[in-house]
Amino acid sequence: MRRGIGCRRHAVTAVLAGVALALVGGGCGASKFTHINETASDFYKQVLQADQPVLVEFYKGGCPTCGLLEPTLNQLFDEYNGRMKFISFEMMRAYFAVSCPEVQKKQRIAYYPTVILYVRGEEKKRWIIDYGIERYREVLMEVVGEPAVVQKPDAATPDAPKSDAEMLEPEKFLE
């Protein structure tokens, strides 16, 4: 019995260490997206004044939940790049400082990650903590058409959770 408790303790320690590394490392925000932060003028120029659709990810630095969305957003980037813009906006830093309160308030960003599709400066669709790539594709097909290239995710890249319930299954991490 004592042996089982020790194993669980090590598994929990490993999970907590992974979360701590994610918080320290930053690692959020889709890596292929154009990153902007700090100024409202950058946001308005690159997003609201854009002549093509713009998919914007608002994320919190060091957020493990935001990091889980990265493979999905990078896949969408691969499929739709050139037909729309992709922006990643670090709305809040890991130490809970809002980088641009004006944008946060005007765009009503309360949860991370929030992804918004803008068309001609107007919000077309908002996804809040949503990892389902098919739900993104449905809307993007309406706006820009079929993806140019459909690529299979790299085998080395872990799949993002398909639902909130799957994300909350800690036994996956304890194996």
C-alpha cells in the first residue's frame, strides 16, 4: 500500500513540475502567428484595419490551457496561411499584469485563450477555451473557403483535447 502512495505522489509531482515549467517558460501563443502586444495602435492597425480576415488569439503568458490550443491554431495556420492573417496577442503576462487594458476592455476579453475572427474590422466569431479544430474550420470555410492545404498533424505533436471533459481527465497525466 505504501508503494502505491509513493507512485501517485511522484506522478502528481511530475504533473506539477510540468505546469510550473509551462508557467516559467511562457510557451503560449501559437508559434506560427504574428505576435503583437503592448499597444492598442498595433492591434487596431493589424486587426481592425486589415483588408483580409484576421484570426486573433488572445492569451495569457505561461498559461498551460493556452498552450494546449497551440497545435490546433498552428494547423489552421498551415491550412489557411496567405488567405487570411493570424495574430497572437499576449493580453496578460504570467505574473497577472494586463499588457493592454484598452484592448482587453473594448474587445471584452475575460477568459484565456479567447480566439476571435475579425472580418473587415468586425467580430465574426468568438471561441472561448475551444480546442475543436472542426469548429474553427466550419466558420473559416464560410469566410475564406476550403483550406489550401490539409496536413496531418506531426506524430511528435500531442493532440489537443477534443472536449472540456477530456481536458479534465487527470488520470491521463498520472500514467
